Amino acid sequence: MSAPTEKSIRQRVGARSFDRGARYFRLGHVHDARRQGEVLKARCHGSEEHDYRVEAKLKGPKIVSARCTCPVGNDGMCKHVAAMLLNWREQPADFQQTPDLATLLNRRDKSELIALIASLVDAEPALEDIVESTVLSEEGDASQTVAAVQRTVERALDRLTERRSDRASSRRPSNGTTSTRT
């Protein structure tokens, strides 16, 4: 899969986000980088001392879509998206090829999936209502239910990952620097 040019990344995110993203890339803020077909996914350490989920879909070198869980990244026009795309451009070997979520879930047995759902409900209690209504309901608009479940699961996974990241960073020695909001 081809990488987008620096020019196309800059056009996508804007000059300011590009410059900040280039700094984030150089500082090694991008991690857990993976590729699922034409979709790049990663986590990017942000200025607020936690990680954001970043995703971009490419078609050849063209950026088809992008998004980030940061406050300004819904349309993929943020420094975190820029950092991930620059990472892909400069160090594509950092991105491990991984199967999509459906493939991963199909590899698990029923008891493992039930345990996973229970963990997600613990992290995001609103998910319980959605799971119950989905299981109990035999009618309704399936596409709306799927979209609602997907959004809630993404929030729950973000919270779980943030907790893990917070635990890991609390075990790391401080480098004596302070974080400022950018």
C-alpha cells in the first residue's frame, strides 16, 4: 500500500496540525500501529497525557477518510492523524498487519465472548442497555442498533485502553518535563 505525500497529508489536516503532527511523529508519540487492509490504525499520545485512537483509510496514496478520538479529530484533521500518516510514510514497517475485528471475534469461543462483553459493560455501563435490547428485541432497525453498539463499544475500548495507559504511565519514571496543552 502506498503512502500519501507530505503535501497531501498537509492538505488533509492543515498546516498547523501538520507541523504539530510532524513533531509528535519525531517524538515517537505514535504506537500500537497496525494495518487492516487499506485501513491504518494506531494510538497517539496526546498533550493531555492520554492516548487517542487514530484511523485512516487509504486507497493507494490517497487519504479516503480519517478520524481521531481527540476533541478536534472527528473529521481526521488533527495533529494525531498527521503523526500517524507521517509514521506510515516514513516507517511503514512499524505497522503490523492484523486481522479485522470480526475475524478476531470469530476466533473466540462463546465463554470468551461473554467475558469480553462483561468487561465492556463494566467499562461502559450504557452498553448493557444496548446489549440487552439487542438480544431481547426481534424487531427494529438493525443498522441503527449496530451503529449504536459500535459507538458505545468504541467508547468502552477507549476507556479500557486509557486505564491501561494510565497504569503503565504511572509505573514509568518521570523525565522531569511538564506537559502543556497544545
